[in-house]
Amino acid sequence: MNYKQTVKYLYSVVPSFQKVGTAGYKEGLSNTLALDEHFGHPHRSFKTIHVAGTNGKGSCSHTLAAMLQATGLKVGLYTSPHLVDFRERIRVNGKCISKKRVIEFVRDERDFFEPLSPSFFELTTALAFKYFAEKKVDIAVVEVGLGGRLDCTNVITPEVSVITNISFDHTQFLGNTLAEIAGEKAGIIKHGVPVVIGETTPETKPVFEQIAAERHAPIHFAEKALCDAEISSAVKRLLPHFELKGNYQENNLHTILTTARLLNIPEKAILKGLENVCEMTGLMGRWQTLQKHPLVICDTGHNVGGWQYVSKQIAAQPCKQLRLVFGMVDDKDIDTVMGMLPQDAVYYWTQASTKRAIPSEKVQEKGKTHGLSGNVFYNVKDAYEAALKDSDKADFVFVGGSSYIVSDLLEYLNF
């Protein structure tokens, strides 16, 4: 099989939550433990940082990886989902795993893993850890896939655990209250390992405190109201240097700097990582400017917690006419997100190329119930081209609502 055939095989033979939703999610660690034993526990050969949370995991993971790279370390980075190419998930010092290595892994190991019927994410995690061991990385930043307690990344014992924040997402797996979701995310807290909590609520803070106390894990609260003066001062000083410009990045920066201090990353490396995170790690889709006239920005914010920030930043952007290319997938709270969308925008309702996409007509119907109007497009390319065609140079075009919408756009634009 060539690379394209190999990736198609992975999606067709092992179920993927990214592609098919609930059917691609497997609870429990039995497959992970079997794969880990088969490959000789590769994660034990390098240090790790473990990052969980509802929003901000990707930004925090990429930025911490950039800072660590700036110290001269060889750094693995494991994140999901990818936006354009599967290989984005597995990087060493910003460079994606080679197509050749992906092909070899599937070719050489399929006789072992096929009888296990692992999920796509279980198999991808095993590949990532094996690859990082082969490349002899010094440390890897590992982003949780979904939840924490039963996530297949949770076999690692990190130098520090990070939980960015908690809001309602994936409730069918993680629970229907913020406390229940926090309990699942807090499953990554390990005995004696310090944990950084990015943001809390009255429901989640006691959960984190209790589990950290039970596991004798030093706990560090990074949010503005709780972090110390030194971190607060550093955030104000360094925020203008942060390459990632979404308003939500200020909260992420509190989390990142609190973690960087625990890891003893020097300020010179912190600054270099902040200024060059996209170049150093390949990060895309975080309030990313695609062109200037008209201004086109895309963002992967895809749930209520993310849209609380994104909607405000959209509303604050000066423009002649606001145009939104918008679609969502079926496990998100579309009604609540719709309630945050601006009334004065022109909408281009669309759907991503995933089975989980809400059909464009249904998105349009939901929009009408919130007083939002626009036309239907059956793919992101057509919606985007229509928005550009309709735009004056002083207009603002925003593309988002789902990571998959951004993925389809970036693939069309050959990023």
C-alpha cells in the first residue's frame, strides 16, 4: 500500500471517532495496554507532559512544545485531530512523521493489531509512542484525545499534568455535569506528579482539589484570580509577543507559563516559543489569518466553551459587512452556539466532509430559529468561494463552527 491507501485503510479498518462519532470510541484501556506491551512500553524511554481539557489543549500543547524546542531539547508532539494530513498528529521538533514510517508501521504490525480491533486513536497513539522512542526524543507533549481517565494516552506518567478548563462537550461519554466531566479529565492526575489547572468553576475546583489530594499531587491553579503575581506580570509582559492572537489565548497563556515555570524553562526559550509557535510546531487554525482584503480568518473553536470567546472576538472586529461560513457536527450544542452568533452577519451555511456533519439545510433551519439568515452550500469550498465573491475589500469573512469546517478549507487552500 502507498501512503494514501494506508491512511484509507486505517480509517476503514479501525473505527475513528473523528470520522464516524460514537461508533469510533472505545472505552477502557485493554487494547492500549496490549499494544503498549507488544511494543515494549516505548513511552517509558522519554519524559512526557500530559495535556487534557475541553478547550485550549492544542494551543497549550503546541506552545509548550515550541518552548521546549527552544531550549535545545528534541521534542515529540502528539495532538488530534489533524486538519489536513494525518501525519500532523505525530511530530518531532515540528516535523511530521514520514509517510514511509506510517506505511511501514501498518505493514509490519497489522497481523498483531487487526485481531484486537483497536480504535483509530488507540492505534495512532501506539504509533506515536513507538515513533518517539525510535527518534529518541528527550520529552513529548501528549494531548489527551477525549476525557482523560480512560483515554489511551493515560498510560504515561508525566513530569507534569495539565488540565486547561472544563465545559460541556462529549457529554455522552464524560457525564452531564461539570463535576462529572472534571472527574474524567482529572483521571490524568498521577500520584506525586504536579498538576496545573488552567481554569475552574465552583463545580470543578473541589473535584480537582480532592483528586489531587488523594494522589498527593501538588496542584497549581493558573487562572487570573488564583495565580501568583509573578505569573500575572509575565502574562501582561509576554501576551503581545504571543503569535496566537485569539482572545482566549490570554487564559491559555496563564496555563502555559505556570507549566513552563514548573519545567524550569528559561525566559529566553519561553519568548522564542511564544513568538514562533506556528513555525516551530506547524500549528494551524487558531484565529488564523488567511488573507487581508477582505480579511479572512478561520478558527477551530467548536463548542460552547470555545464560542464564548470566539463570538466576542468576531463581534469586535471592525468591518463593512460580516460574513460567516459556518457549520457544525452532530455531537455539539448547536442551539447554544447559534445563540452567540451575531445577528447582523450574512451566513453561508455549509457542512464538512465527515459523516458527523449536520446537513446544511438543518443548520440553516436552526439559524432561522435564532433570527439568522443565509444560503445553503453543500461543501466548504462552495460556501467560501461565494463569501469571497460577495465581499467588499472592507468586509470580514469568518470560517468556522467546527474543526472539520476549517480542515476542509485548509485542504482546499493547499495549506
